Amino acid sequence: MKVVIVTRLFAPEVAAAAFRLKALADGLAAAGHQVTVLTTKPPANAGTQEFPDYRVVRWPVLRDAGGNVRGYVQYASYDFPMVPRLLFRSADVVVSEPPPTTGALAALVCLVRRKPLYYYAADVWSDALVAIGAPKLVAGVMRAFERFAMRRARGVVAVSEQVAGRARDLGARDVEVVPHGVDTDLFHPTDDTPAPDVPYFVYTGTMSDLLGAGVFVRAMAIVLDKYPKARLWFFGQGNEEPMLRELAAELAPDAVTFGGVVPPAEVRRWISGAVGALASIVPDRGYDFAIATKLYAAAACGTPSIFAGVGASATLIRDNGLGLVADYTPESVAEQMIAMLEGDRPEGERLVKWVHENASMANSGRRAAAWITENARRPR
């Protein structure tokens, strides 16, 4: 089949969605399909990457101050040029990644052209907007876009049972659960760690008010009383970064460092040398169903995680022994950080083995590709 993937993020850009869609494109190409990816020009710090098995079509978009395609104007700068490109491109199947504006416009084009759409739901965006207290009008409009995309889609690929349940609530007809994964070619243990003589924790990825990484900065102020040489490194960006910098300057000025956005190879080095990797989701805001993908990256590097919060991410860690779970309080987080500093850590080799057996991005891509292939060929 001729398969067209529409996504604002794609490798080599450093983002979970970019890795996930590359794995899907790889899986579809390996299944013998002719794949075209309609995406954006990556930022300069993303580097370059070749894709010999399929075609990647890129165009420039507006990015925010941090270099992200994040925000309604930024989404529109991708979505509107995407429409004519998709409308006049030969395709048997279209796959769309969020945001819902992209999914809705892709669904509209597929409706006009009578082509099947598959929606890759790594999240429920309208739920996230409600969780962060977005204006009701904004959340309502995005909910309408998301509902239209899922109802018009022939099938939805969801990354968890919780997301699948919400997709069905929004009208999805045929839903397949393909769990999150991590690119084990990019993330694996390495001895080339950047600070071998310093005990440190690392936080990677988005710093948003929904994730609430400030709890780790506050916890560091407590940890330093017992382990004054401990350090915390942040890599990534997000709307909470300015607040986190101010908080760190106030509570732990010499112990918390912000390294910005760095390539995956550099992230791998920092994770591999860390005492523990940190992840959080602010509880009871309607987002507890989400799984922090950074948990998989940490385990792939042989490093345990500390998760602050409740819900699916906490269950993932507890059920599989991937680290420790803390209540979403500085005191509870500090207690678990100190426990890891004192040696309460699972064996790294077991974590790596678990990822290869249960959370390989390549396996997830092949599974999603196989389901889309089978579903698209099913008589209607």
C-alpha cells in the first residue's frame, strides 16, 4: 500500500512522538509498503539522519522560543500547508499523529478523498487541556477536533488501555493498544558518563505545569542536608523552566543545573551515569492515566527511576521493579532519592533486559504497522 504519515515531529528531532513515528514508518516499510512522511524541518540542534527505506517530505514551520512546534499558531503553520500536500498526494492509507487539529484536518481530507485514516493516540489532548486548567472554550474546541478525528478514523492506535478507553469514549470505532517503547539503538548503557565522581539525578524531557518537576528541586534542598555533594541535572525545556530556574536559584543554587536540549547520545550518557532518573505527573488533575515515556529511556540505559505521583506510571514502576515511587511531596521524593543514594536500586542489567523484552520501540512500531496493515485490508 501507499501509506502517508502526517506528523509535525519526526526524527531526528528529539521527542517521544518523533521516535514513535519513525518506528512506525520503519515497521510499515519493512512490511513492504511505500511510505511517505509529511513533516517539518527539524531545529538545527537536532542533527541529521538518513531514511533510505522511505521518503520524508519537510517544510519550515513556526517554532516557539524553545524551538518547539507547540502552540496553536505553531500547529497551524504545519497544518495548513499539510492539507494541500495530503490532498494531492497518492495514498491508500493515511496515518495521523496529534495534535487534534492535525488529526481533524487529515480526517477531513480523507473524508473528501474516501481514504482510510488511522489516528495514533499517544495521549488525549483535550483531557490534558482540562487538567492544566485551559479556558473552557479552548478545551471544548480541541475536544471537538479530537472527537471528529477519532470518529472519522477507521482505526486508532492507543499507547495504553487507559488511552484506549478514552478514545472509545470519544467515538473511536476500532482501537488497538500498542504500548509505548524506547529506541534501544539510541538508549542503552554506556561507560562514557559525564560526571563519574559526582552522585547525581537527571530529569529529561518536557518541563510543564502538568508534570510538576518543581517537586524535585524542593526535594533537593532536603537531600543536600544529608548528601551535600548530590546534584540534579535537567535536560529539555518547557513552560515551567523559568520558574524551575528561579526555584533552584533560591533553594539549591549550586546543586541544580539546566543543560537545555541536547542530542539523544548526550542524554544517554547522562542517564547512564545517574544514580536515578526522575519523572513526575501532578496527581488528581485528570492525567493520571498517562505513562511518562522517560521511564523507558532510563531503564534502557540501566538506570532506575523515581516517579512522583499516582496512576499508570506508578503502577508500571511497581509492577516491573523499575525503581521507586514517591508521593507527590518534596519530603516523600527526598526520602526516595536518599534511599537510592544509599543503594536501594534494582540491578541495571535486569532493567535493560526488561526493556528489550517488553518496551522496545522497534517492536512497538512493527506491531502498530502489522495491525494497520491487517485492518486496512479487511473487507468493509
